[in-house]
Amino acid sequence: MKKVMSRKTICFLTLLTSFYIFLPQRLHCSDFVPGVKKEQLFITGQVSRQVTTGYLQLMREVTKPDYHKILTPFINKLNTKDVSGGSGEPLYSIAEFADDHHIPYIMSIDWKADISTLKWRISVALKKNYNVAFQLPATTTWHNDASVSYDGVLEQYQKILKLHGFQMGFIDTESDEYMMLVFRVSHKNRVVKAVKMIGYKYYEK
């Protein structure tokens, strides 16, 4: 005679199965908020409040208030299951959304991109977020096939930015691209803190 599972057993197995199906994949970045485990940064399906707060704080530090009303709803409704590639990391979704809306927030630049791309990204961020413009290094300073990763390129742009009270900062994704931020030097400590909150290392050139 076949054994029939009790209703309680069936419910338990159903819940257990659902848990493993919807458990988000782990982050694969190298640094996380001190004292917080990887698995705590995301709750099932929904991005954790800690990560959301980090992106909102970063938004306030590097973009003008006019853009907050566009970015805030998107950041608040982020869901790890909606992230492209299923990596469980909302960073790329946010960067893509900002680009689609012409907002200089988290800006992606491939390491092989030409220097004019870097110059354009910085110029747009300064103009749109701070309404300032000043002379940046000419792309002709380097040879024609030089890219943004060429020796001294980022350092030279950083030097000019800092002379005017601004700087670049980068989110370390351990990949072949730069996830760039442009902000006031006086905001650096808050930017670094926000980057740590979203689960990444901060670095600069």
C-alpha cells in the first residue's frame, strides 16, 4: 500500500523548492560591506534595502536633483530577477537605464574605447550635473590608436579635473571596462561609502 504524504509535508516541500528556485545568484564582486555577508546584500528576488540605499546615496552625490525624480523610482523597484544576464547585480541595469535617459550617473567605458569617448563622458557629466565647462586634455596629446587605458590618459584627465575641484572615481567590477563617476572632490568620502554599500570596491587613477 502506497504511503501518502501529509498536507504539512507537501507544503514544506513546496516552500523549500520555491526558496531554491527564487534564491538570487550570488554577487561575484570582490568586496562587500564590512560585517555583511554576500547573501545578505540581496533578499529573494528583491534588491536589499542596504543596496538600494547605496545607489540612492550615490545618485545624490553625483547627479543633479532634476534627475533624482527619474532615477529614484527605477532604483527603488530593482529586482535581481530582472537583471540582464541573471548575475544578480543591478549595477549594469542602472547604468543602462541612466544612459537611455541621457543621465550621466554611472558611466560605462570599455578599456579599448578611444580617448574622445572619455573626454565626451566627462564633459557631459560636468555640463549636465554641475553646469560647468573647462578645457580638458586634447585627444591629440596621445597617438591616434591610444585608448582610455593607455598609460597616463586617465591620470592626465584626473589632474585637470582636480584643478577645478572635480574628479573621477571608479567602481571596481573586476572586468575589462571602467564604471566611472564624476563628482566634486569634496564629496569623495560620501561617494566611497555609497560604493561600498552597493557591494563594490572604489578606486581612482
